[in-house]
Amino acid sequence: MDTPGPTDTQVLVVGAGPTGLLAACELLRRGIPTRIIDRAPSPMTVPKALSLWPRVLDILEDLGVADEVRAASVPIRAFSYFSERRPLASFTFADDLAARQLPQPETERILTERLRSLGGKIERGVRLLALDDVDFSGRIEATDGVTAILEHGDGQGPVERVRAPFVIGADGAGSSVRGQLGIGFQGTTYEMAFALVDARIDGYLPEDEILYYQAAGGTLVIVPQPEGVHRFLSVMPDGGGEVSVPMMQGILDERGPRGVRITEPVWQTVFRVHARRAVDFQRGRVFLMGDAAHVHSPAGGQGMNNGLQDAHNLAWKLAAVIRGESPSSLLGTYGPERSESTRRIVRDTDIQTRAWMFNGPLQVRARDAAFRFLDRTHTVSRFYTPVMAGRRLAYEPERDTQRPGGLTACRLRGRLPGGAKVGGTFPRRAALSAGISGPGADPGRWVLAVREPGRGRSAEWRAEIGHIAALRPQLRVRWIPRGVAAGDAFCGRPGYHLIRPDGHIAAHGHQDDLDRLEAELNAVLLRPAAG
């Protein structure tokens, strides 16, 4: 039997894992009526994904759940590597670069509670059967929405037809949404299987370090979790079979720290690692995110973070287009931005995973020498830990007018690691102090952060900026007075940074670049109709 769906739904989210939940929360807090469904009758109970890196922690802080995340999680302050049980290298994390370990059910619980506080709810036991009226040309304007056919109650309930302007597929690696769109899922599968045991222990293991015990038989990874639980992860021994506590204890005794006994298993599984990306992240008014768009090795704990950043990237863009504040062309930036970010993560995690599998003498010696060099030179701490933390994520600018005019020092500076650059995030400390980010910041506003020129042009500069901003109610100006420190946010010259609602820098220029600023504002913001 067909039953009509709610008529006010602007976005239908398929999948209520962390990615779908964050997308729904970000849409709801921007005032967009959103419906979220999941075919599972109950929430997940197994602690699959664990790591939350600082860029995602920023996002969760802006959502207003930072206290809950900190209370339920544990910090990771170092990755320590061993070769045949001998210490090899230790890469430490400063507080602002450290991940926190939080089992996926807890992440989902916190996001679900926030969803409810925003007026949303998860509709469970609802399965997507089909999508109708999808325009495969990719043009947003080709249709006014998509029709989703939903089955309730595992086939025992009614069949419902729901019309929504936009649909998000956040329904996992076996995505029904991706299948309905006919989008390929390209990549590879590693030949070997991995064994995982989450358990409590007798003996000592550090509570704030991830340990990598590399040996001729393979690598054993030990990851701390809250409440004294540790994760033991290793390639399955030759011969395969079922994962068990005795099997993992044997691996631990063979290559791990001595004196540690696995006592109380919480979860155990065998899995294969895939490295795959969807060929496209968007078909017209339907979008893919999270595992529906990409899967890769668990090395580095980036998987859930990548999906959560998908949700954060798309939600504000959908909200801006639905509210008539931005042109629909803004939605065309989602796929390229997130696909390129995913490509880099898949590449990096593949390198780490293959290093776990080195077993030839020459490979092992080369790997160990490389780790000692990286430890001695602090190269990882200076250059790679910020990448893992998400602090170096930057989207490639589309237009030259997003950068300052002329060959300037800050154009060259933007090619160096660290500091603020177009496409990257505005430095967190400066954003919080200026009210650009944080739980109290307006999630739908663009911000123009302006550093004033010398007194001779200050009044003129303020007047020009004020005139530009007055034409666009979505834009707020934040003046950064001369002499006020803003971290690495500004180059030495007076100028502006145009900051998107997700905290990324859309454009940067100097006091003679206001024509370039207007060009960027015209590309991303619609002026209200004269009334």
C-alpha cells in the first residue's frame, strides 16, 4: 500500500550511521527540514570505527557536543613503533593535533541525542527500494526533486513514496543509493584478511598510545579505548580460520609486549580491507557520502573522519541553496572537493597498510631505517601529524580571483605547509577568538575577516567593505585590529579572508583586491531581490 510521505521534507538522508547523523544535524541546525531513515531496526552495538581527529573534533565542537565527546573518549598522544619488540620510533602529538578514541556506538549515541535536541528523529526499519525521477544529466535545475520508494517494517509495513528536493546516500559500502544511481565503486581489495579482537586485559598497556609491533610474521597494532578496553589488530595467520582470543593471544605472545593477557573479549571479527571510491559523488539532486562514497584501510584511523567531513562539506551547501542564498552551482563543488580529499587519504593509508606487511629482510631493514630517520629528524611531527589531524586539508581554488592579484609573497606562502591559504581552514584559535567558529557562531553565515590598513586609508577601507557587505545579508564582517595577533591567519599586509560556513577560506586578497572580492561574492552568494 502506498502512503504519502511528509510534504515539508527538503532533504532525505538514507543511513543513520555517524555520517548520515552529522549531515542531518548540520541541516537541521540551519533550519532545513530533514528526514533520516535506516534499514536497521536498532542502533549499532559493535565498536567499529574509533578515531576522531582534531578537524572533526572542531566540527563536533561547533555542533555543540564537544563536552560529551571529551567525557566519553580517551586521547592518543603518540604512535610508538617496535621492530622485533625493540623500540624503533615514537611520534608524539601536541594537544591540538591529538586524536581521541571513541567507539562508534558512542559517537552515534552523542549525535543521535543532538539530532533529537534539534527536533529530528531516526526512522528505523525503513529500507530504500528505489529512486525515481533522478536526472542523470547531473543538472540540478533539470528537476525539482527525487521520489524515493520506501519499505517499512522489513516488508511487513506499508510502502511509501516520498518526494524530496534532495537525497543523501549515507548507507554504507553496500549502498542502495549508489546502486540505484548506477555509480561504479572502483578500486582494489587486499589479498589478506585481518583479525580484530577488542578486549580487556591483565597487565600493562599505555592508555594514550597506539602501539605497532612489527615482526617477521606481520604487524600487531594495539589501540586503547575507553574503560580499559584495547583493540588488537593483525593480519590473519596463514591458514585463515576463525578469529579467537587464543589465536590473538598467540600473536600477542609472539610479537607483542610481554606480560599482557587478553581476559574479557568485547568484540571479535575477521574482515578484508578495500580501497575503493565512487566514480562520482553526485547525480543531479542525489549525493553520496561516507562509506557509500569511499572505503579504505583502517590505518591511521581516517575512515569515519573522512565521512564526517563529507557531511560537513555538503550540509551547509545544501542549506544555502535551499534557502535561496547561493546558486545551485555551489553544489557542484561537493564532489570534486571531497573526491580529491579521499584520493589522498586512500593513497596514504595504502602506503601505511603495505608497510605493515613487509617481511623480506631488505624490506624490513629499509623500513626500520626510514622509521629511525623520521624519529631522529622529527619529520613526522612537523609535517605529517598535522595532515593526519586534518589541519592541512585544503580544497584547490577554482578561480584565480580567489587569490590576491599580482605575484605576492602570500601566493608563494600558500604553497608551503602550515599557515592559512585559500582552500584551507581558517586557523582555529583565530576563528574562535573572532567568533567565526564555535558553538555560538551562526552556522549559515559567511564571514569576511578583515585586517585594517594604516590610518591613512582606514576610514576609506571600512566604507568600501561596508558597502560590499550591505548588499549581502548572508555576509558578516569581522574586523581584526592592527596589532592583534591572529596566529598564522594573515600575511603581513592589510587585507581580507572570505570564510565559508564550514570554516574553509574561500578567497584571500589585499586592500587593492576588492574587485576580486566582489567577483567571488557574486559567484557564491545571491543578492536578495529588490523589494
